[in-house]
Amino acid sequence: MSSADKTKPAAKKQRLDKVLSHLGAGSRSEIRKQAKQGLITVNGVIVKDSGFHVDPYHDKLEVGGVARVYREYIYLMMNKPPGVLSATEDKRDRTVVDLLKPEYAVFEPFPVGRLDKDTVGLLLLTNDGKLAHELLSPRKHVPKTYEATVEGEVDAADVAAFAAGVELEDGYVTLPAQLTIRSRERGRQVISYISLVITEGKFHQVKRMFQAVGKKVVALKRVSMGELKLDEQLAPGAYRELTAAELRLLGAGVDE
């Protein structure tokens, strides 16, 4: 079940051309032409008047035989690739929204929180401002899990320091964080592979925390946000709608 199955509100009729344009079926003038050509049906009946009023949540809409399902909100999980900004638009660089197909971009989703340009992994995009606020609110302390490659030997002292809270270069002391050493490589330079759970989202926080203990993050990937985990089947830059079960993990109610 996709996020299209969210609880439907009471009927509120809208113009057919407005609804279909919102769903990316074309501009209003294009939809008028399609209606006159008999390409649009409402509940199986051809409707040639693009100003016809429909209940977008309950009426069955088709354009050229293709069903158009209306929903107020969309929820997308993306495996953010490197080199792409966690933003809706930018004059110089490509953004995560630029990666979306038109049928998703038309809903004007935005990234929930930010990942640095070179950071990869789990990124939620939605147009549900209330849910985004809940996930990002400092008072909620939503845990975020990262996996990182770090130059230097991360040791028990670092684990203890992170658990107590690390003082960053600007004097801010982070909330307690759970640092786990996954493995190390010893060569000309020691490389540590770690996982880290933090409950806040300061600017460049993970990198700055390791800088505070004299080490450097060279690769960073977010693998979970709250109880939502990255679908490892998603290639970098790929995305999909959240399932009903995943929406429940985020506290977004859906019907079975």
C-alpha cells in the first residue's frame, strides 16, 4: 500500500482541470483540449467540460485510459547521491528535487532536513509540513543514524566523549550520542568505520564532532531517521514512495 492510501477527507468538489493539472496531467489549456477530444473520464463516463466539478478523493479520474489518483500529500524515500544539494532549488548546483519525475515534482515536495552535498543516504521528501516539523523539532529528539569512514583511530575514549557530549569549535556542547566502532584498517594511516546515533541536527554536526576529537570524516551516509530505515535496494539517486508501514513508523496515519 502506498501513501496514496492515506485517510481521505470529506468530499470537497473542485474543477476537473484544476485537479488534473495538480496531478501533472498538463496545463489547464492542454486539459481542455484533452477533454474536448473525449480523452477524460470521470467514473467511467467521458466528460468534455474541463470545468466539471469532481470529488478528487473519491471520483475515479482517467486521462487517455491512465488513472490519475489524487492525494494531498506525498512521501518519498530517496537514497541521496553525492554532489547533489538537499534543497528545492539552486542557481548553480543540482538539487534532490531536480531528480524527481514530473508526476512527483508537481506536488512540490521538499527535503526533510539537510544532508551535506557530499553526504549520501536516507532523505525523506514530502509536502506534509506538519510531519516535517514533527521530525525536525529539537524537542522531539528524533534519532538519526549515520555510518562514516573516519581518518584516525576511533577508540573507547571517543566513545565515552560522544556519550557525554562533545564541545564543538563554537563552544556548543552536543547532546549525548551513541558511537559504535564497527571495524578498523591499519596501514600507513588508521581508518575507522563507525556508526553514530545523534538526536539533533546542527550544521555539519557529525563532521564537527569528529573534528573536536582530532579526527576527520571522509565519507558519511545516513541510514535511518527515527524508525525509518534506508532501503538498501535503492541505487544512489533513486527514490520510491513510502509504504503504509513506513508511514506508520513516522506517525503518519494511513488506512489498511
